[in-house]
Amino acid sequence: MAAPSSSSITERRGIPAASFVEDVQTYLTQSGLDVNSGLAFLQERLQQYKIVEMKLLAQHRDLQAKIPDIEKCLGIVVTLQAKKGTGEPLIADFEVSEGIYSRARIGDVDSVCLWLGANVMLEYPCEEANALLQKNLENAKASLQVLVADLQFLRDQVTITQVTIARVYNWDVHQRRLKQTAQKDS
């Protein structure tokens, strides 16, 4: 259910833009809506924005958690590459289970296993692992920037819609008062 607007509707990555309503009477007339239908439409749009915002915030949280993990893995691969050929083993503490750690001596390695998720782990040569992790880190950071811009756009649309709801509601209250005053004067 989309109400036409006096200005052209644009969007950002599937999120429809809200248009600021300067003249409520013109907006309602051009939309073909009465006040209650107009308010219902705007409230529905506001709820849609809130749902999209929750999804984007969840993606934002996931990316913010993912980036440090990628950086940590990248640091480990770089350390392994730096230690290679020195004859000195890398001593590492790793978590076996929640709260249980073990110490390992890691000698020269030519490859590492990367956990890709969904119960998938693959072995990569250290150079390929480094390149893959660099690419994943760049992609995650770029995705985070896009997501932050989407959230800002969405927040602007929520604000515009809330202001429009208030303007329509206040306009309706003003129109009712004018009618009551006109009826008392007659």
C-alpha cells in the first residue's frame, strides 16, 4: 500500500525515501487519502522503517564482531610467516573449550587451516591465507561503511516520517477546532 507523494520518491538500497510534507491539505488531496488513512499509511511506513532498522542493526553488530576476528586471524598468519625459517618455534595458547586453554609449540608451517563457517574448514598456503584474510577484511570494512550510511539514511527517513505524522495530526486537530468554532458561531 503506497501513497503517492507530491515529490518523486527515491530510495537507497531498497529503502524508500520519505518526503517532507509542507502542505498537509495538498498532500492528502493528491494522495487521495483522508486524515485517518493518511495517518495509518504513515504509521505503517514508520513500522516498516523500524523493522528494516532492526535488521540493519543486527548486520552491523555481526560485522563489528567479525572484523576483530579477521584481524586476529590475519595477525596470526603474519606472525607464522615471520617466524618461518628462523628456527624458533611460536609458542601459542589457544582455547580448547570455554575457559580451558592449552599451550602449543608451532614450528615452521607452510599452510594454515581457516574456519570458513558452516562447519567448513579449509587448508591454505600461508600466502593465500594472508591474501584471503586481507580481502575479507577489506570487504567487511567496506560493508560496514555502506551499512552505516544505510542506517543514517534510514534514521533520516524515520525522522521525516515522524515529523509528517505530527504535522498531519496537528493539521487535523486544527481543522476540527475550526469546524467547532464555525458551528458555535452559526
